[in-house]
Amino acid sequence: MSMSWTIAVDGKACLGSGMCAGARPDVFALDGAHARVLADPVEPDEGLLDVADSCPAAAIVVTGADGTELAPRD
Ligand code: SF4
């Protein structure tokens, strides 16, 4: 069973700040006004939880292998 995480960006919520792509260009790219995900699924990576927490729109959702929402964290 894969332990990979799933990364999703809500394009409607995304403000296009580009913060995620700046922090992790291996996983996110700014595509016009919205970010898109380049790498999904990904190996578990604590740094991606920090990026999701830092998104000003809370538009990045990280889901664990068991379906648990890992980030954004409250
Ligand atoms: S950090 Fe959030 S609001 Fe900014 S580009 Fe990425 S997904 Fe969009």
C-alpha cells in the first residue's frame, strides 16, 4: 500500500500570491492567476504541511494515505 500524500489546490480560493510555487517549485507552479499542482501524489514531506498552513487562502489541502486531512492545520 502506498503511503503517499495527495496535494490539491482549490483554484477558486487561490489568490495567486505565488507563495507556494516560490517555496516549493518542485510541487507547485503559478499558472496565470492560480497555482497548480505539479507533483501529486508526493512522498510524505513535513515541509508541504508548512506551505499549506502558510497559504493565505487556505487553498492547499494535503491528504494522507488514509484519507485524513493533514493540512491546513488550525
Ligand atoms: S500560496 Fe495559496 S493563494 Fe498563493 S498561489 Fe499558492 S495556493 Fe494560491
